[in-house]
Amino acid sequence: MRTRFPPSPTGFLHLGGLRTALFAWLLARKTKGTFTLRIEDTDKTREVAGAAKNIVRTLVWAGLSPDEGVMLDAAGQVTERGEYGPYHQSKRLDVYKKYTDQLLASRHAYHCFCTSERLDQMRKAQEARKQAPMYDRTCLELSEEEVQKRLASGEKHVIRMKVPREETICVTDEIYGPLVFKGHTIDDQVLMKSDGFPTYHLAHVVDDHLMKTDMVNRGEEWLSSLPKHLLLFRAFGWEPPRYAHVPLLLNKDRTKLSKRQNDVAVEDYIRKGYLPEALINFLALLGWNPGTTQELFSLQELIDAFSLDRVHKSGAVLDLEKLDWLQGQWMRKIPVQEFAARIKPLVAEKFPAASTDSKFSERATLIQERITFFPEAPDMLSYFYETPKVSLDLIANSKQKISKEDVPKILSLIQEALSRVSDAAWSLREVTTALESLIATSGMKKGQILWPLRAALTGREYSPGAYEVASLLSKTEVLDRIKKWIV
Ligand code: GLU
């Protein structure tokens, strides 16, 4: 299947755009087809410098590299490759002109000289009559001579499609199912603007035909324009591709996803430290349901499991708690050495000793089970590199039935037990054995020993377990941190 993603370079890639691209990419991969990236830069007034590059980079970050069209070269610069180019619409104006001329010749399109003032007046009058705004076809009445004369005099004009108003257009959308549109409700859409640039409606039809697109995946906001597009395919005598309109992403209150309530740019999520695996997994599950209880999907697993018939018609609410959960899950899946390598520079920036720390990987492993974002690592590992601030209130713990008065006694028992482990034998196994036998002989509960030890070593309410932390600090350091509480 040849699928495509054709963003307009008007800003950052949004979550909804990335999800649409993901669906198109998955369909191409699933069918061993081609995923094409085209840049729809025909609205020069809305174009943002650097946006195209940013969008391509974001797709590559997410793992959705294009096979054809606009892509990054080895040096990370935007280039294009493929036999149906150019893939920037602004470089295809002659193509659109050729096809508009064809529509004019076959009388599927006509010149319109109406000024924007006249169109405004018309629209206001229609609104006053409670009619849907629609071009009143004044220019369709012009004689051929009149049109030629006005064109020859250089009068500003657009080209509109002539919609067969008596027709009914039936189509089956891959997600929305069978749809029926009445011709009389469809406006004579502008195809070519007065500046010689095509509108989206014309340009994507021409391009999707010439670029041999089999399946159009695009946002639901285009659904109401679908009949215009199908009429254009017919006017050209071309077979239309299949269409799958992807439902909207919604805020919690079920309004359309907006900046006011959420971060909408993928860029924001990258900056916050989300893993591409987590964001992709999250977006896939927004509106698509695998039909099983599986929640963690790699791109490869998505390729295998994805199908459009399991995409819901209704909008999907952005559940950021789910995203964070997925982020945590994907953090745990990173191979240990890779995880350690990723966080080492961050930790070393704050604690230079980390850069030559022979125990770094083991210490990193301890936090991999708990971390959500890489930048949390320096703080989560701080007690390995500096003496933590510890309060008596933390060590004493009513839930564990440890009073402040108990603290010196408990910690001196621990001190005694750990002192018996030799320096050379200091390891998780030996530390565990020593503490377990203390628990067994002291008649105290596990928590009454392990809580105060862990608190004294880390100064934190939450951290990896006492055995692990103690074994990854030196024996001297452990005994020093305990000693302070024994008076
Ligand atoms: N340029 C259009 C947009 O950004 C593309 C829609 C489509 O996928 O055809 O919304």
C-alpha cells in the first residue's frame, strides 16, 4: 500500500498529526508498501520558516522515517527522493496549472472574478436569510467572450469547481463507514487562488493521483470536504484512493484538543523527556483498540496488530496519566547498559564522581525500576554521591511502629550486625544475610529494621530497598551514616 503524510509547514507537528502519520506509516509497513512525505506549502501566508525540517525531524525521532518524498539525508538536512517528485507542492505549480486547464476545458471548472467585497456581501445576505453560505454562481453565467475579455485585461480571478448540484455522492470511509452527501449542499470550491497557487482541495487530489496513493489517512476535519475531492477525481477520470478519516483528539472535557488545556506540539513532549516508544505507544492506543488486553506495543508489534477497523469513530480523550505510565514501562525496557549510558552524563554533570564510578551501572539499575524521565536520575542517585540530609522524623515511623526513642537502639543493632560483614565480603548477598539474621534474632518486624536503615542511608521516604542501597555504598559510608543516630 502506498500511504502518505502531507503536512503543511505552518508550525510544529501536533500530536494529532503524529498519530495520523503513525497510522499511515503502519499501513505502509504492514503491507510492505511505501510511506511518502509530501510538504503542502501552498499557503505562503501561513508558512513558518524551518517548520518542514522540524516536522521531518520529529517523524524521524518517532521512528516513522519516510520511504519516499521529503526526508533527511545522512547529515540531517532536508532532501527529497522518489520518482514522483517534486514533493514540495510549491515546486509543482505548473502541474496544478495543467490540470486546472484540463478542468476548465472539460467545463468542470470556471473562472470567477467576484471581489472579496462582493463575496462578503453575498455571505452576509445569505446568513440573514439563514441560508448556508455558498457561492451564488454569478460568474458561471458569464459568456466565454466575456471571460476571455476579462482575462485578457488581467482582471484578478480564481478558478472554482463546478459541483453537479443534482447529484448524490456515496462513499465508504475506512473508519466512518458508508457516507452520503447531497450535491446541492456542496459549495463551488475555489481550486486555484488568484496568486496562482492551488488550494488544498485541488493540489492533494492531483498529487495523490500522480503519486499513486492507495490510502489517504487524514484528520476528521477533512471529512466534510470528501465529496468535493471525489467529484474532482471523477472529473479527471481517475480512480480515487481509499480514504480513512482519523477522529479528533480531545481535551478531558471532550472539546477539541487545545493549547489552553494541553501541550499539543510533539516538540513539547520531546522536551519533557518522553521516549519515542512511549509517545508512539500512547498515540496508537488513542482511538485504536487492539482487541486484547495488551497495552505495551513496540512499533513492530503495532505493525503486526494494527488495523483500521479497530479505530473508533468517536474522538479520543488525551489521558496523560496513561502516557506517564507508558513512559515508565518503556523506561524499564531499556537495556541496563544503555540506560546507564543515557543517564551517566546527566548524573556526572551534578556529581563529577559519577563519571569514574565503577559501581555506576549497578546504581543506575536500582533506579531504572522507578524513574519516569532521564533528568530525574541525578536526584534519584544523589545519596550515592553526597551525604543526604536525614531527619529523626523520617527515621522514626509510626506506621512501622518505630518511636524516636527506639531509633538509637535499632540503629546500634544494625551497626553491630553490619560490622561483622568484612570489607572484602561487602555485597548484596552478605548484607542481606546479616540483616535477615538480625531480623530473625531481634524479634522485631522486618520494617522496624529496614525502614530506619534505609531512611538513615538515603534521607528519603521513597527509594530502592535497604539491602540494595547499603550494598552499593561502601561499608565505611554505611556505618558512618548510621553512627550519627546512636548516642
Ligand atoms: N496539508 C493537509 C493538512 O495538514 C493534509 C491533509 C491530508 O492528509 O490530506 O491538514
